[in-house]
Amino acid sequence: MTLDGQSERNSVPDLTAALEQLWKRFLPEIEERVSILDAAARACAAGNLPQEQREAAHAAAHKLAGTLGTFSLSRGTELAREFEQLCAGKDTCSGDQGGRLSTLAAEIRTIIAGRS
């Protein structure tokens, strides 16, 4: 670092640019995870969410919670955690639960679109 703090000032734009590159790189994977949530929500609403699909949605929501937090999308992290918790059990889905899962997935998708 120089005495005038030049390297500190340069590091913030460098970090911002690096995060933007990472966002663009991982956006297709992020969107795919939201699609997994959408599909699970639809299956749940129809009363037919197989355990394998529930586990896939649980894993996708968990990964989204962490990823969205990395990009300072804390509301997205909260929603993804709620989705994850709703998929944690082995109970049969109800229409109400499917509706909530659909709402969560839609809100997460909106947050991601706003970041893009």
C-alpha cells in the first residue's frame, strides 16, 4: 500500500468487478436451482412430491441460500432457507404448502432478476 491509500481505493472496484464476473458465471446454475424449486412447488401443490424430488429441492434451496448470501441478497437467502425448511421433512405435501413453496420460488426468482 502506498502512503496515499491508493491500493485500498483500487481494491473496492476490483472486488466489485470480480463479484460481477462470478455472478455472470454462476447465474445459469442459480437459475437452474430456482427451476428445481419451481418444479417441486408444482409437484407439492398437486399432492405428488416424490422423496427424491423433495431432496433435490432441499439441496437446491440450501445451495441458493448460501450463494445468494455471497452476493448480498439477504432476502433471497431468507426465502431459500424457508423453502429448505419446508422440504426438510418427509410429510406429504398439501396444497397450502405447495402454494407457499410457489410463492417462495417466485420471490427468489424476482430477487435474482433484480440482481441481474
